[in-house]
Amino acid sequence: LVDLVESGGGSAQTGGSLRLSCEASRITYCMGWFRQAPGEKREGVAVIDKDGRTSYGDSVKGRFTISKDSAKNTLHLQMNSLKPDDTGMYYCGTDLRSVDSGGLCAITEDLQVPLAWWGRGTQVTVSS
């Protein structure tokens, strides 16, 4: 398994920015972020594969950027132009596959993510 610890959540106003970080015990083939608001289903936000290819949910394209620092086993999510609809618990996740693996690392049309394990999450609250 992989230990994942998220940080960087907090409060922001509409139009503001936050940067989330995720410290992992190891980097895997596909890693990323999903979010969940109270009473809502899980929603894929962004994923990145071992080669740096990225995939985003439609609602965050052009506003959020996922990146990773493989040397530090750290994943980041830069969130700009925040909206109240971005409010929720954000989870860092992994597919648990070795970096030598291949295959798909993308968010599906129904916003599902190929992540099998995740951390405790960090809360993001955006006020209008």
C-alpha cells in the first residue's frame, strides 16, 4: 500500500487560489485527486501518469493544474479562479500500480478516477 498525506486545504474567496500537496510513501503509475461534497458523489478532479500526462474533470479545466515531484514523492494541485462549487473534501489517491506499469490514467466522462487507495483528505471551502 501507499501512505498518502494531504495538506494545503483551507478557505478562499471566489476567484482566489489554493495549492494542495500530497506526500506519498512512493510514486505509482497513476496518481491524482478527487473531491466530494456533503451529500454528493465522488468527482474526479485531475490525474497524472508516470510520464506526466494529465487528465482533468471538465469543471476544472483551465483553472486547476496537477503536477508531481517524483524526487520528493509529492503531488500538487494548483487551484486558481476558485468557485463556490469547488467546495468539498479533496482526496489524494493512487492506483497502487508500479511506475513500470502501462495503461490508462484518465478521468472518465462520468468523472470516475482510476484510483484504488486514498488519504484522509483536506477540506477546501470557497465562499462567494
